[in-house]
Amino acid sequence: MLLAVIVVLRLRRRTHSRSRLDEKMTVVIVLALGVLLAPTPVGQGILSFLGQVASGVAQAGR
């Protein structure tokens, strides 16, 4: 949970005030959060939800 809070706080900063190192660190933290979240039931639920949304959007485009 703490990692998710850190990601939100880092992403709230203005884009033009970030250095390249700061942007790379944000990417690393987001990837770490994704790796930790993916195998959990919450992560699987999010993946299922996003799959349903993508499927709905694809069918709406037909």
C-alpha cells in the first residue's frame, strides 16, 4: 500500500519540474508495484476488469 501512495505522490508533481533521474525512478517504482500486485487476487481482478473494458471498447468500435 505504501508503494502505491509513493507512486501517486510522485505522479502528482508537475512534469516540467522532473529530472530524467526522477522520471526513471518513478518508472522503476511503478514497475515494482506492478510486479508485486500482479500475482495477488487484487491484481488478477484489475487485469480481468481491464480485459472486459478493452473487450467492450473493441466491440463498440465494430
